[in-house]
Amino acid sequence: MRGDVLDPAPKRVDSDDLVLMVAGLARAEPGVTLDAIARRLQDMGQRTPRGGLRWSRSSVKNLLDRAKEQGLVCGPKPAG
């Protein structure tokens, strides 16, 4: 039997961590687009909330909206 089958699964990032990450990216560069945030998350190897590898605008927007509700980000929404 192969040992790697029994290795622990990689830690899944909590969605609250993703909210903070997206908020940080949006605050670091005001006016950044949803696509640019998605590309940065993919470049960092960050998995989507459902565990996927490819980020979509809607996933980023959802996290950004949650960040705004929590007061982590203010101002106009990034462009699509």
C-alpha cells in the first residue's frame, strides 16, 4: 500500500481567512478589478471557497461583499 494515500489532506483555508485576504488585496490597490484579484489569488495558489483552483469574478465579488459588510473595505466596488 502506498504511504501517500494516508497522508493528511492539505489544510483548507477558512472562508473568513479568504475574506481577509481579498479585503487586503482590495485595500492595497484601490480600484483593482475583480479579475485582477482573481488572478492574484490563483498566482498565490489559493484555493476557492469550494476547493477549486480557478477563481471567478463572482467568487471574488462574494468575498469582497462580505468584507464590506464586516467593515473591512469601503468605497466603490472594483470594476469587473
